Amino acid sequence: MENWLTSSSNRLLLFLSLLGLTLIGAGILYFKGVALPRTKVEILEDQKTSTDSGKFITVEIAGQVVSPGVYKLPADGRIDDLLVLSGGFSSGADRIWTDKYLNRAAHLADGQKVYIPKVGEQTMGASASNDGGYQSGSGSNSTDSNALININSASLKQLDSLPGIGQTYGQKIIDHRPYSKVEELLSKGVLKSSVYNKIKDLVSVY
């Protein structure tokens, strides 16, 4: 009789022990498999939000677009993104010029201005002198502005007339077209800084 009670007690203790271990294991799995991953995901999302906030640039688009003006874009925005925001080209835009010289995949810089000319405006800009014609938008007076050479469309002879350029640099400027801003003559490695400083106020990109 005592052997039978002892055996039953042992079985009961064994059963309770196994039940306790099972419950403990289930609790551990619950916290590891459910609670912790949720916490990690929430932390990562918060970090991403705080990292990405405030990364914007402000740029202007003028000329032949549906809605010219100043726009705010993400820091990695491109000219094509700006065109979409401004409604695209208007009916008067010079599509031949934009197809040749406007790099729609180029990244924008904070404070940059993009100008879309109308049909025939490039010819007007080259010939205007005292009649208040096309202005390129430089900070100098109107006579100097009208004399600016468009590095996106100028001939080799026109580029050769610039101080310090010559045939070699002139051809390099042509080979690296198109340009979305004059500063790309430096960033693309077309000109040395000493040569660039001589012509930066004499050229434009439109």
C-alpha cells in the first residue's frame, strides 16, 4: 500500500513539473516571438521618420510651363519632378530646344532656377540689343545680359570668342552638353577654375 501511494505521488509531482515547464516555455516564446519584434519595428519606423524629415529644397521654374513659380521638392528631386509639379510644358514651349539641351534627369540644387524658352526665343536673345527683348536673367545690366552666350546651343566659333576658351575648351563644352546650370562647367570637369572664373558672367544655359 505504501509503495502504491509513493508511486502515485511521484507521478503527480512529475505531471505538475512538466506542466509548469510547459507554461514557462510558452511564456518565453510569447515574449520573444510576439512582443519584442513589435517593439523593434516601432523603433525603426520612428528613426526613419526623424531622419527623413526636413530634407527639402526650394527651386523656381519660369518661362513656357503651365504653372511657373517656386516649388518645394525632396532633396533628391530632379528637373522632371519639377516639370510635373508645374504642369509640364505650355503650348508655346520650344520642344526642339528642350529635347536637345534640357536634361530632365538632372538633380536640382536648392535655390536653382529653370527656364523654359518659347519657340524662337533663342534667336531673339542673340539679336536683341536695345529693344527690350529677351533677357537671360543675369545680375548685370541689360546690354550685358543680351550678350550672354548660351553654352547649350552656341557654336564652336561663339565659344571660341570667350576669354581663355579657344578651340579645345570650346569643343569640351560642346561634348559635355546639356547643362542645367553654368556651374556644371566645373562639376563636370570641363573647365579649370581659373578659366571658369573668366567666363562665368558671360554665359548662360538658356
